[in-house]
Amino acid sequence: MVGKYVLFAFRGEPMCFIHVLLNALDMKAKGFEVKVVLEGEAVKLVPMLYSEDSPLYGLYNRALDQGLIAGICKACSQKFGTYDLALEKGIPILDDMANHAGMAPFLKEGYTVITF
């Protein structure tokens, strides 16, 4: 049985997020339902996601085109200065848990949470 997974990216290292994106794309290709949430320091990566010179650009756009990006943490993106860019680019802002992206809504929808 194919499952539902949400990948919460907390780390701000591009190489870690590349693996989040690679896993999300691979899981989707293999029939899993998958979403990606940017939380914690990972929100600092937003400018790289939209820079054509970035190693994240191509993978992120593939994930975006396939509807895999669930959103970004409001509080963390405000703290790390990427909130306005996230809004401008139309990334959903998640704030259900004291202005942070909570895991509970995904759990209620039957997703298994994986953290990076």
C-alpha cells in the first residue's frame, strides 16, 4: 500500500534540502502522496530556490510544478527575513501552531511526518 508522507525540512544547508527534494520527487514518481514543508532554518533557503544559478532551482521547480510544496513557516520566515519573498512567490504560509507550521494538520489527514 502506498502511503502519505510530509517531509519537514528544518536544516538550512542546501545539500540537506536537495535530499528532501530528491526524496519527495522520487516518492511521488513511485506513487506516494508527498508534501514538503520548510520550517526552522530551512526557510533561509527561499532566495536560492528562485535563483537560476542555485543547485536547488531545478529540483525545487520540479517539486513546485508537481504540487509537492505544502508551505513555509510564518514565524521562521519572518525571523530569517524570507517572509516577504515567500508571499511574493506564492508559497503557502503555514501558521497553525503559534505562527509555526504544525504537524498535527498533516497527521489528521493521514500523513506520516518525516523530519530532515
